[in-house]
Amino acid sequence: MSGEKERPRILRAIKKCLTDADQYFKEGMEALDEIGRSSVATGMTPLIGGYGMKDGKSEFRTAMIKVDSGEKALEPLVKRFKDGRVNESHFKSEKALVILNDLAEADFDILVNKLMENKGRESVWYRLRELRGKISEILVLVADE
């Protein structure tokens, strides 16, 4: 009986974890995009002594914080998935469990370490895009209340 009362709350919590993580990963991708953008002054850098050069460290730091925040947003869902409180009854298809397992097994430390070293911009960006795709697939497969 209490399981039926808890179900809507659990489904809302699943959706919240996934949407929050997706938002953080999106913001991380945007920060990484900023590193690749150039300004008009960047083209004139040799002429004016480098004052127009953008420093990518702050964008790498922002992206690192967003990736870490996204991992922390997924943490409650992953914990409940591993201990069995989130199971196939909360989804429309078992495919969601496979994708959720992929998210649970994702190694965010590699991404954070690359960003700490101020390298791997493109590989991290593509990995975040892949994770966001998986999150959007799971969001579609979350069961209706």
C-alpha cells in the first residue's frame, strides 16, 4: 500500500535527478564551447601584444564544476538504482535500465581530470553530448504516474 503512495514521489525524483544532470551537462558543454570561440581581438593578438587573447582556464574550471555538479545530481538516482529502490516498474521499458546502468557506470573522474589539466575539450564535449542523449532517452522511458 505504501509503495503505491510513494510511486508518484519516486517518479518525480527520477525526473528531477535526470533533468538537473542534463542541465548541468548542457552548461558544461556551453562553457567548453566558449573556449573554442574567438573574438575579433584574438586575430590581432600579435599586433597588440596578446591583450585580446582569451584565457580558457576559467571556462575549463566552469565546465569542471558543471560536470561535477551533474554527477552529484545523478548520485541519488544511481544509489537507489543500485540498491533496487528504482527498478523496472518505474520505466516503460527495460531499455531504460540498461541506459541507467550505463549512466551509473560512467567514470566522471576521467572527465574532471582532463578538465583540471586544461585539455581534452573536444573529447569531454562529445562525452557530455553522449550522456545527455542517454538522459533524454531515459526521460522518455520514465513511467507515467
